[in-house]
Amino acid sequence: MRRRWKFTLVRHFGDKEKAKALFSGITPLTAEDIAECITFAVTRPHHVNIDEMLVRPLDQANVLSINRRTS
């Protein structure tokens, strides 16, 4: 979130309140979330092959909009 925060601060010309408001109510993925996924993958039995794992937060953003959960 740190890089996103810096970009947002520049985007809002240093206005910290506007920058914080943009991401309020959003729960980003954490390092612990990803570590848990990796632990799951490497602790599968030898006959299990995990080729790909796609991990996304429920709260997502793109260039034009931010999708927040309502509950």
C-alpha cells in the first residue's frame, strides 16, 4: 500500500486527506495473505500439482474506478 499511497499523494497534489479518502474502506492483500497461499501450495501431497494460483482482493481498483464491498 505504501507505493499506492505515494502515487495517490502526488495525484492529489500533496493533499493527505484526499489521498487517504480514496482508499478508505478498502482492505488490500497483505504479505501474510500471500504467504498463506504459498504455504498451502507447498504443503500439498507430492501427487498434487498446482500450476497456477490467482489471488485477488475483493476490493479491486483500476485506472477509472475502485470496487468496494458494501458489507
